[in-house]
Amino acid sequence: MKRPNLEQRQALLTGVEAAGWKVLEVYRRDFDVETKEDESPLTEADMASHHALVALLEGMTPELPTLSEESAEIPFSTRQSWERYWLIDPLDGTKEFIKKNGEFTLNVALIENGVPVFGIVHAPALGVSWWGQVGEGAWKVQGNQSTAIQVRDLPDPEQAPWKVVGSRSHGSEEFEAFCSRLPHHERVSMGSSLKLCLVAEGEADLYPRLAPTCEWDTAAAQAVVIAAGGEVLNAQTFEPLRCNQQDSVLNPFFIVCGQRDERWEEALHASLKK
């Protein structure tokens, strides 16, 4: 399979939603929380989703490798030969899952030569999915309703404030410095990859991520943003974020935008100066 066709997209959406039900089964009762080596939390929901998503993707595309946050580490010497592969985060926003605020997602992305070209972001507690395929468009799915989405034009901040999304659980000094240099704006706090989806559907203008993330945290939503007409850019170079380019799966700091504008570009540049 290259990029999913209509039938395959529907099967993937259905399969990711089914994995989401497994997550909700855990969410709605008491559960234990473990701590991984990197000090991040892990629940049985992470692993239930991991196994369901890996089985779904291996069943549909046995020829493609899958890299999951919860899979055994795969060395870059192996990964660097991958032209096309699946990249998944079985449960993004585990801290929000533990807090039971609903702001967690299942993320599935298809990567081609380092570029996310197809992605599904499913928020089971909210009953919403976002998906996008580069060159095809992006959609928000809620119940039986599927609505095409796109980024919005950046408003004149004197007429309507820019909307800037920040992390619910991971703030940073750089984020505060960035916001302090912007024209009139409002902040929206949100967990997980939902922040990128807000930009994709035109509910926010900017999401500067000036704190650590990994490629599986962002790739699926990056595909949705790109398909909706936006960009996910390295905060230092303003080059598009790419996956699987180095041994580490850590992302550089980045910004998600519907439109480029010298005012926020200058604010970002200044906020990252040491």
C-alpha cells in the first residue's frame, strides 16, 4: 500500500476507534500507573491500545514496518532504510488520561521518506476523530458526521485576537517569552495532539511547542495540519518537521501555524535566544 484509498481509510478509522474503546474500558474504572525509564507514566490502556493498533496495521499492511512508542527500541541502523512505515502513539496525553479530563488521543501516521502523509488522531473520550491525507484534504469525524476542515486566515490582532494553544501539562519559559512578544492574543490550554488539531480545524492560529516531544507524539496530527493547509515547522530553522532523520526520535522545538507572519516569526526567534 502506498497511501490509503477510500476503503482502507475507512477500515483504519474503524480500527483506531475500536482500539479507543479498549482505552475507554480502562479509563472508566480504577487502574494502576507505572513509571517508565524516562519517568513518563504508563497504564494498561497504553499497552491495550498498542497491541490493538499494531495488530490492525500488520493485518492491513504486512509489508510495512510499525514503530510505536510502546514497542521495543528499533535502532536507527534499521530504521534509516525505511522509505515508508507506520508511526503510532497508542495513548498520547497519558497525564491527561490519568487526570480523567478527556484530553488524550490515539495517533496513527503513515510516513513517506520522513514526511507524515496520512494521519488519524482519535480522542475516544470526546468521541471525535481528525484525519488527513496530504493532497486529499482533512476531516473531523463526530458520530456519523464528517466535516472537511482547514486552517483559518490569520486575523488582524487589532480586530480579533490571535488564538495561541499551550500545553495543559508541559509549560516552558520559552513559551511565556514567546507569548509576551506577540500582538493581542488569547491562550487556549489543551492536552495531547489535540493542540495541533485545533490549528488544523481553524479553532486556533498558533501552537508553539517549546518543550520536548517525540516524533510519535506529533506525526499523525502533523499530517492532519498539512492536509488542512497548515505547517509544522522547526522553531529554529522554519523548515518542515521530518521524522526518522537521526538516531534520536526527539523532535526539535517547533511551531504549528495556519499562516506564516513576520510578527510571530520574530517573536519566536527572540524567545529562543539565550
